Amino acid sequence: MNMQSLRTGMDISLIAAMGNNMVIGKEGKMPWHLPDDLQYFMDKTQGHYVLMGRKTFHTYKKIMKDHKVLVVTNQKHFDGEYADVVSSIEEGIVKAALAGESELFVSGGAEIYAQTLDLADRLYLTMIRHDFEGDAFFPDVEFSKWELVSIVHHNKDEKHEFEFDYLIYERIW
Ligand SMILES: NC(=O)c1ccc[n+]([C@@H]2O[C@H](COP(=O)([O-])OP(=O)(O)OC[C@H]3O[C@@H](n4cnc5c(N)ncnc54)[C@H](OP(=O)(O)O)[C@@H]3O)[C@@H](O)[C@H]2O)c1
């Protein structure tokens, strides 16, 4: 079966939060606590399939029980609990497409973003206006190939130590 034809009618969107220096994680976690961004992630992805790597699933699994999660792993007998376990990114994409999904969200981590950026139609990037130390990075984006279609600023406040912007980019195919 041809993956490109299966994708007809289904957009692939990457959703990620990152620092100015593209850091997305440190020692398996996100090095910030921004509750409104977490809520933004939950709201955007609610009702859609969300594809993530096994390591990210480990971090997110408690809060994603109401989501349709696809976990990617090479492990033959991985227990995904409530999530669907797939053995490749392609298998996850096909599964979502066959289920009639209109927008598949890819929620990381670094390994999975790197392998899906070239397939993406849309990027939901929360740009946190701070340089973080970390060991996981979002891949380089050639922004000349993307159109910024939305930007919403969030100020610092008592619950949010850093200011940030919610950016949405659409690919110029
Ligand atoms: N800021 C954000 O928005 C955000 C979002 C998500 C994650 N993160 C951060 O990113 C970091 C985790 O990223 P990561 O790169 O270490 O791990 P990851 O991408 O979450 O998961 C990597 C795992 O996915 C599986 N995998 C990857 N590619 C595969 C393929 N092609 N086929 C089958 N399985 C595949 C492998 O699992 P097995 O080893 O089981 O085979 C691999 O070890 C954490 O720090 C996390 O907090 C940040």
C-alpha cells in the first residue's frame, strides 16, 4: 500500500515546546513548568491520534489516558497499557489514516520529530523565550519553507516563569 495515497485527507502536525536554543528536554523531562502550554497541548490534540516515541510515552502516559495514543517502539512485547503500540512511524501513520483521522499529531521526542519533520504539513511550536540546558533538541527547521499563520503571545506571570509564544506554521509545498 502506498503511504502517500493513504495520507490523502490526513494532515500530519508536529507539536512541540522549545527554548530559544531548540532544547526540548533534559534527562527525560521538559526543563520548565508552563501549565498553560500543557493545557494548549491537551486541547489541540484532544480527539486526535497522537504519535510519540516510547521514551516520551513514559513521561506523558499518566496524562494521556483520554487520548488516542500511538506509541512507537522496536520492542516486540511492549505494554502500551491503553495506547496502541506500533513498530514503525509508517505503521502509526497508516493506522491513523485508516481510522479516518483528519490531523495526526506527532508529539516527540527528539528521535521522532527528526524522523517526521519532512512529512509534516503543520508545526505547532511553543517558543519559550529562554535558553535552556538540555540533551534533547528539535531538529533544524528551514523556516523559508514554512508560512507563519498564527502567533499568540503569553506573558510571564506567577505560574509561568518564562514568556512564550504559540506559533503555528503551515508548510509551503
Ligand atoms: N518539549 C516538548 O515538546 C517535548 C515533547 C516530547 C518529548 N520531549 C522530550 O524529549 C525527550 C525524549 O526524546 P528522545 O528522542 O530521547 O525519545 P523519544 O523520541 O520519545 O523515544 C525514542 C524511542 O522511540 C522508539 N523509536 C524511535 N524511532 C523509532 C522507529 N523508527 N521505529 C520504532 N521505534 C522507534 C525507540 O523505542 P525503543 O527503545 O523502545 O525501541 C526509541 O528508543 C525527553 O527529554 C522529553 O521530555 C519534549
